[in-house]
Amino acid sequence: MTEEKKSNSEIGNEFDKLGENIRQAVQGVWESEERKRIGKEIHDGLIEIGATFTRLGDEFVESSGVQRVREEVDDFSERIQGGDVAKKINDDLVSLLQTINQKLETHGKGQTEEPAASEAEDEG
């Protein structure tokens, strides 16, 4: 075997050993009691955080403010379904349109009368 092939073979062998040593080191850390303890602490902490969020959510849903908003939404929904809101909107819209039409009619009459009045003044 030539020196170059022997050198390449030794390098390959050392990389194989390095890979095996890294695998064993990672496996040793993964299987260690310290990692298991930390993993359990993280797991327990996440469960506690989840329980806290659940409890806060329940308290929020049961709070008087949320209940009041829920009741108002239900009441509004009933009024819409019962036609009260639609009738009110319709009545307000008709009233608004009547007011606009009255203003436009008054304005239109004022424009047609003004030139006639100024012509009469010019003639007089």
C-alpha cells in the first residue's frame, strides 16, 4: 500500500472513530439523569402554564363584563331578527331622505325665484 492510500485510510478511520465518539457522547448526554430531570421540569412547567391559561380563560369567560357583552350581542341579534333594528334603520333612512329632499326643493325654489326678483328690481 502506498503512503498516500495509507494516509487516506487513516484519515477515514479517524473520522469513523470521531463519528462514533460523537454519537456515544450525545447518547450519553441524552440518557443522563440531569437531562431527564431538566426535561421533566420543562414538561411540568409547560403543563402548569397550560393550566394557568385555561383557568384565566375560564375566569374571563365567566366575568361580568364578558357576560354583559354576550347579553348585549344576544339582545341586538334578537332585535335584528325581530325587525326592530331594520325598522329603525328604515325609518331613519326615510327621514334623512325626506330632509335632504326638502332642503333641495327649498334651495331649488330659491334659485328660480331669485333671478325673477332681481329682474324686477332691475326693471323698477
